Amino acid sequence: MEFSIATLLANFSEDKLVAPKALEKKLAPDDDSLRKFQIALDALERIGVLEKDKGRYRRIEQESVVEAKLRCSSKGFCFAIQDAEGAEDVYIRESHLSNAWNGDRVLVKIIKEGSRRRSPEGEVYLILERANPSVLARVKRTPKTFRAVPLDDRLLFELDLIDQSPELQEAIDHLVHVEVVRYPLGIHRPVGQVVQILGSDAEVADDLDIVCCKHDLPRAFSPYALQEAESLPTQIKKSDYKNRADLRKLFTISFHPDLGNSEFSVLDEEEKESAQYCVDRAFTLEKTDSGNWHLGIHIADVGHYVAPDTALDREARKRGTAIYLADKYISILPKELSCDRLALLPEQERLTLSILIKLDPTGRLIEFEIQPSVIQVDHQVDYKMAQAILDGVEAGSPEVLSILENLLEVSRAVRQMRSARGGFELNLLDTHCHFDDEGELGPIVVASLCIAQAMVSELNVLGNQVVANHLQALSLPAIYRVQPAPDPTDVSELAKLSTHLGCELELESEEEVQPTDFQSFVEALAGSKAERVLTYLLEDSLKPAVYSITPKPHFGLALDCYTHCTAPLSRYTDIQISRVLKAIFEEGRDRRSTRSKDRVNLGHSSCHGKIAWNVLPPDLQAELESQFAQLVVHLSERESVGVDAEEDLEGLKKTGFMKARTGQTFVGLITGVQSYGFFVEIEVESPGGSLLRVEGLVHVSSLKDDWYEYRSRQQTLVGRKNRNQYRLGDNVEVQVKSVDYYRQQIDLVAVGGGSEAVDDNDDPYNNY
């Protein structure tokens, strides 16, 4: 594991002394990291961050010092963004960066308090964790050496290159991937080494190489992790069956993703057959004589094989989440595990954690139980095949058809229960959820899902909800998935704008936005002319969903408590939740004391409200709480990196696709208006034959026929003389002027369309 000050300091608190030996195994598993660990302890003591007392250390409270992440501009100024919701951003001048770079996690000392109109000002006191271990850059020649100039203009430095080989001479002005060998020290520039020459420019370089280098995505596992993976048993041992529910006789079905479903996929049918994918959950379903349903969601028991603080665990923790890049899959575990030995494959016995849920015919939860189990998948289908069987297009066995039809019926009942509590859905295209749950946005996105995938997503959300409720009821450490409500001012402005677009949206309360507000918005928008534009604005108003150690509401799902646990082969969060569940089974106290005869079933919902003691041993409880407090920010950031990487790859492919269409004319929809121009979404036929949505900018400087004024509240640019306007939701004819491939910018010019502006006195929107 790469050592950082952030991971070290996360283990200390002001009221607790920590012995270095207790941290060495976790933070310094090899000689190199042990050396860094000892140097860091000494340095942190010298600068007053840690205090030593009889060989142990504690964290010292530092007045006016905050932890934050840097966000810099190309002009040299930065803001330190604090993790706490509502905390002020701290302005940092270039002279106060102390060699910190954009994206770095830092401690910032406040040197000037903020006012009503100005942010507080600070200086970087300590760099906790570097965000750029490598950079994309161009090679340039200086009189004495070669240097690398980062393509990201927010990285305000050049790197001296240690490689002086003839190959580098030929790479001048080429795009290269540079690994940082040494970060800047005082007045000395950083030093880097070229690890890959990508091409003469971004268009020549491979898209996947650019994205992996830009986001520093790993494409290989360490030898230690691979060695551990190889040493894991290939067969279930007899001792593994002990204390597990034997569910092998239940008819079990699992689903795998549709491969090659990207608009730019290049997989042929033979490649799809040989491609590998991870399947980390399976389903069983039985109907009782009383009409109730017994639903089983069975999750691969990754925690049984991957122990904490092993090489495999450290690699999975560092990666955080699996990333899907078109036809490439970057997993958190080696494919020998994620796609084979631990995957829930047909006709293979597998160790699992089972969430057994009893529902009535309306989808109401009656009771549930979580327990270790062993299963055997009888049948596996992808979503297209499942959909074809449900539609009667493809023939399936009676057992497969029956369970698919019943799962669909149950999922629809569960969806009705979600809708009844206020959960809403967004009708968005080109949005992919690779984990078959609510996805990154928060609410379930329905337009991009077939019925079979929507069915599985609904059931996975239910499983996550059940586990979160159980952990909260038992007062156990957990990593929760939370989503704050949108800002009421933003949504209020959106509602007013909707009136201007011919659609009435009303908030129940101006003070707080409720999920039911968005539910009614979505219903009101359905079928309206402004549906697509206003849905985009609803999407933009949503706050990001993140991880937290505190149970808080999840806005998109209208839940007070939610977690992620159904994808342990793809998300490290889910592995950690499975470890908490295993701790309940193996070390949980099911009664107040050994003398008490009254026991509870710690895996069953019947124990809720009956426990008045600590379920886990105090040391284990404290250890898990400490681990999770360290993890939540890292896991949220890794998810963000994954989303950005996937969007980057899609963006590069779209701009490359549109570069060949420079000069062509299209009719598009205005999806955003700013003072500098307006954005237009156009539809073109993709290589796969379906419609591809691409967005470009018509800059105001290209509107030569008049001087255009920007009306922010109306989202409109209006000509002063000709009264022509370009308004949000209008159709406009545009021509592709130019394409910047690396920055993924498509410049358009308007050649027709727009509408006639109404007089100010006749516009009812001006009454607001």
C-alpha cells in the first residue's frame, strides 16, 4: 500500500495514545513503507501535529487548522474545499500553496477570517496526500535537459525528466505519461520519469491509454496480490460448511451484464462469449400458501477469502470501486477471483451471505434474516436474454420462466412501496449503472434500463436497505450511503423557470425540498415539450450521493438509512459491510450476559428493539469505527474518479466521432444558456446504429447578426435589435465548426432556428 500522511493521521485522536507497533502491520507491511512510516512520525512530532508520551503518540489539537482538498484554477489561485457539508471554502493564493497541487489533500491554516462577502484566507500547512502520482504531459527540450509540461493547466509546474535516452529526443512535443519520482522541494522543481509515450497528439493516442493515464488508473495488480490470489483455495473445505445455511436445493438464478452494450463497443460475438465478468449476487424466490413471498438475495462471501490488511485487501481498498471503460473492466480484485473463484457461476457451489426477506403481496416487508450460507446457481442469464424470455421471444425452461415472472412481480410491488414513501425516478438516456442498484445520481434512472435490469436494481436496493436498517438497529459501525436534499433556492428557481417553459412545477415548502416534490415534478414533466431540458435541470440540482459513518437520509430513494452491500466483488464498501455482518455471526453477543437465558437472534429482524447491550466486543467496535472514519472520504473520491474516467472515455469517443463530421449541419435542442453562449444537444447515428447524444457550445461571439443580452432568470439570449432569441428548450439548426479532441469541446455555429422574443411587459415570467 502506498504510504500517506493522511492514512497515518487517521489513526490518531487527541484523547487516545497509540503505540507505533500497533500501526506498523497495517501501514508499513514492507521495508520501504516502514522507513517512510518512521520518518513521518518523527516529522509530525517536530512540527507539532503529534505529541509523544512514553513511546506512544497522540494528535494535538491545532487552532484554526482545517483539513481540505485543493481545487485550483489555471490562473494560480486555489480554494481548499472542506469535507463537512456547509463548511466554508478557504481561499489560498499561489504564494501560500507550499508546493501543493490541484487535488491534493492538505491541512490549511486560516490566516485571515472570512466576512459576509469574502471567503476566509489560508495557507497550506501540511500536505496529507498527493492526488497526482503521475501526469499526462508534453515533452519539451531545454538547453540542459528535457522537461514535461502537464496538459492539465491547473497543474502549475513543469517536471525535470531523469530519462535522457535517445527515445526521449524523438518524443519532443509528444504526449507522454510521466510518473512523479520526486515532488517539489523548496525551489527545486519536481522530477519525473516517462513511463509511456502515447503519441504525437491526443488524437493519435489510444483513448483508453489517455483515460487510464489521466486518472492514474491501475491496469495491473501487484505481485503480492497476485500471489495471494493464487494461494487461495479453489474448492470449498468441509470446515467452511459449518454454521452456514445450506440453500443449495433452492432454485437459484443469477444475472450477468450485457457485454458490448456501449455505443462504441467493438466486441464481436466470439469475444463476448470469452469475455469475463463478475457476478456477485444471485436470487431465490418462493411463494407461501398464504400468498407471501420469501425472497433470497445471496451475496458472494468475499470477506471469507480476503482478510483485512492483506495485499489483496490493500489493493482493493486503494482502488475502491471497479471501473467500466467501454469493453475494459478494471476490477478491485484479480480476475481469477472476481470473475472465477468467487463469482456466482452456474453449477458451482459458493459461500455466500444471504439476505432472506419475507414480503406480503403488496411488497410490504414483514421480516428478514441475514445469515452465512452456501448456494449453487442453477441458471444464469444476461439481461437481454431475461427480457426476451419474459417477452416470449426466447424459450426458457419452466423453472427459469417462473422465477423471472415472479421476480418481476415482486420487484413491481417493491417499486410501488418505494414510490409510496416518495422515491422518484429520472427519465435519462445515456446513463449507465454498472452495479445494478440506484446508481451514482441517487434516484433510479429508468430510461437506460430494460425491464429485467430494472427488476434486479429494485431488489438490490431493497437488500441494501434491509442491511442498513439492521446495522443501525444493532448500533453497529457501518458505511452508509447518504444524499442530502437539493438546495431549496435552486429548486425554487427551477420551478419558476418551468413556468416560462410551459410546465407548472410547485414546491410544497420553500424551506425544504422533499423527495415527493421531485416525484411530482417527474410526473408533471412526463410527455411535456420541455421534459428533456427540465429533467436535465432536475439532475443538475441533485447533490452527490456520498459515503458517511452516520446514518442520514438518502434523497433519491426517500430513505432515512441506506448502505451498499450487494456488490462485494466490485466495491470495497460492500466488502467492509460484509465483514461487519460476519463479525455479528462470529463475535456478536446475543444476550446481556453469560448468565442470562434470554437470547436473541442477531441475524433476524425480531431482535430489533430488544438489545440493550453492546453487540460487538468494545475493541472490535472501536477498531471498525476507526477504519470506517478513515475510509468514507477515500471511497467517495474513488467513486468520483471512476465516474469521471467513464465520462472521459465516452467524451473522447464522442468528440473523435464528431471530428469527422466537422462542417455538417444538425438540428439540436438548447439545453443550457449562459452569458458566453448556449449549449446545444444534437443527435447523430452512432457506430452501433442507435442515436447518440452529443453536446456542443455556440459561443456568443459567433452570433454576428446582433448584440445579444443574457437574461439569466429566463435562460435566454436576446438580440437587442432584431429581437431574435435563443432560449432554453428551443430547437436550433447548428453547424459543427471545430472539435478539440483532448478537451472534449465541440464548437458550433447557429445557422437557423431560435424564436422571437416577447416584449418584457408581455412576459409573465418577469413578475417573479
